[in-house]
Amino acid sequence: MSSKFSQEDDDLLAELGVEVEKKNVGNRTPEEERIIAGFEEIQRFVEENGQTPTNGEGKDIFERIYAVRLERISWQPDCRKLVEDMDHQGILLPSQGEADPANELDDDELLEALGVKAKADESLQTLKHVRPRSEIQAAEEIAGRDPCKEFDKFKPLFEKVQEGLKLGIHKTKRFENNADVNTGDFFILYGQKAYVASAGEPYVNDYGRKDQRLRVIYDNGTEYEILLRSFQRALYKDQSGRRITTSDVGPLFSNQAGEDDLESGTLYILRSESTHPEITKNRELIHKVGFTTSSVERRVADAENQATYLLAKVEIVATYKLYNINANRLERLIHRFLDPAKLDIEIDDRFGKPFKPREWFLVPLGVIKEALQRLQDGSIVDHVYDPAEAMIVKRTNQDPLNNQSG
């Protein structure tokens, strides 16, 4: 039992027959403190990388230093005895007998032996020519990625998420230490979107922790196989590391709001009662799609005096309450999607000047409703409206929604 009690407590425990092991931990020499601190750095390396450090050509300089340091600690009896109780990972190497007492644990000597010369005012932790480990790991990971041969299959998923972020459907939040990572999750790591495409069978690693190998696809068309725990650590250490929320954030279109839902406004679909010949001929197919933060009835109350409503009364065909969303972006997205069916007519405004109305489309009501449904489930980015067929069809790589203007 480690003694963290006062002398009176120790005496009381002794009377009760409890043996108190007394360790003079408060009087360690600077050399002993340095050895312990050095061993703790090795332990952190093992925790982060899931393996003991090794020394070899091409290895990160810190890993090489830790490998040599581990050998010296393991093989010097005094040093080994000092850290044995700390070695919960079992990383100390088998004893090699008496080591050369002149072979001291000096960081600068370690660096020099490895071909790195430190300046007089620099220590291992402040070497100016050695980047921080987090930067090294980021560079190594990016360099180790392979081109994703199936990226065409994943590209639409990134487009959906990007559109969701623009609209406010998806959010980003700081990644928390040891937070869950599951297949289908999206993240931002080192400034790139990352998608967890698949995961191998879970297993217990050498340190008794669950782990598994992930296949991660990045939005620049590369992929990387990485251990779950390594991916979690990278996300946590990257100051810009974020989770992209993909869970249901509440009703997009609904007449019933949940407790935490924030109303954004109302999307409406209108038909015109104009007597313009072109409109009269296609009245059932011509619709206006718009958005308002007030009531739709109030918005269209003076429709017959507004050119945007074709200087005529309108029929309110459908309304959709919007929640938890950037409604202006959503409106622009719907208009872009329906752009091939934009109504192309010219009318005179109240002052006799020619006017081309916007936000009116020659499209069946069912198509608009399907577009809204596809926007809600995210599949809108996979489709386009084909005016020749008067229906929504699967898009090709040549006509992505995100490349349209607007």
C-alpha cells in the first residue's frame, strides 16, 4: 500500500495490523525525475500508436529516441527498478544484465548518436528543426493515403453532406476524446471531410482495449486504412477536428414541432389566377415556390398589385413549415433544381414596363413535392429535373446539382 497518510494515520494503521509501505517519493534526485519523465513519454507514445517504439532508418526521430531510451532504461538495473511499478503496459525489455554505467540517459547524446545535433539552448522538447509530433503524424497519414478507385461511388455522399452543411441541416461539433466512430459517420480532419466507409471485426489489442481497422474515404479522392483508436486520437488532437452531425435534427417540413425545434419560416407553393393567355393555358402546371417568415396569407394579400405575383390573385396550393434549417439557402436550392422549368414569359408591370417574373416554374405539383421529399432525405443531389420528360431523373456526372449557378 502506498503511503499517502500523515504520521498519525500511519501509526493508526500499524496498530490495526495494516502494513504501510513507505516510499521516499518526495526526495527523488533530478536524475531520477528525468528518467521517470522520459519513461512516461515512451508510455504516451505506446498509448497513441499501439506499439513500442523502434529504431531504424526512416523512422520518426522521436520514435528512434524513445526506442534507444527504452533500451537504456530496461537494461540499467537502477533505472529499471525506478519505473517497474509504472510499467502497466509491459513495455520494459528483458534485462540484459549489467549495463555500462557510462551510458547515461542524456537527450542531447541520444540526438547526436542518431545524427541530430541540438543547439546549446535547445532541449529535446524545443528542437526547432523537429516538428511537433501531431504535425508529423498528420503529414505521415496524408502521405500514406492511397487513391480511392471507387471515389465516384462516394462523391455524391460528400456532395449531400456539403449541401446539408450549407442549408444548416448538418452541423459540425468538436470531436470529444474517445467519442464513438461508426460506419457511415462524417468528420473533418486536417481540413478535409472524412467518411468512414467500413470497419473490420472488433478485437482486443495488446493493451486490453477494443479496436478495429477502418476504411476512411476523404473528399479529395483518397482513402486510408487506419485503426479506430488512432483515428479517434487524430480527430481529438486536431484543433479543427470536427464531427459532422448526420443524425435527425428534427422535422424539415412539418406542422408539428418538437421541444427543441426552431422554426425557420414557411415554404409555399402558389398558382396564379392571372388571365394572361399563357398562364390560362397552363394554369395547373405553373407554380411559384417561395419562402416567408410571416404568414403566407399576409404575404400574398396584395398579390394583384405586385408583379412578382403576376399582378393577380393567387391560390395557396401547399405550405410547409421549416425547422432547424437555413431557409434562404433551401429556397435557392429548390429554385436551382427547378431552373430547367423556369417560366419564360414577359408581362407589363403597373407602370407599363416589361417585367420577367422569377420563382415561377412550368412544372407539375407532384414534381415539386417529390423534389422537397428528396431534399429532406438528401437524395436531391443525385437527381435533376428533366423538362422533356416532365419528371425527376437520376443525374449523370455531367450535370451535378452543385455545379449549377445560383
